Amino acid sequence: MKFKFENLTIWQNTMDLGEDIYKLSTKFPKDEMYNLTSQIRRAADSIALNISEGSIGQSNPEFKNKIS
């Protein structure tokens, strides 16, 4: 079963961004593994999580206006 937010183009794009950030961050220096690498990965994940959380309280008419 799909959730409503999974139909949002912006959510799909942020999931792609998260994957790109993860791949890019594997090239960061190893001494940044627990600092910059962790922080940038969590920030990228946070975008998609915020979009999904924001869609929870919306009724169907409100949600239809948000789909691109």
C-alpha cells in the first residue's frame, strides 16, 4: 500500500537527492565520518521526512492541490 505523499514529485525528488548525497558522502575523508558525513546524510533524510509528515494531516482535496 502506497502512502499519499509517495505520489508527490517533490518527495520522489528528495528521495533521489538522499541517494545522491549518500553516494557523494562516501567520498568524504574518513575523519569526517562521524561529523560532516553523518550530519549531511541526516539533513538530506530530514527533507523527505518533513514532506511525509506534512502530508499526514491533509484531507484529500488539500492533497490534490499539492500533487505536481
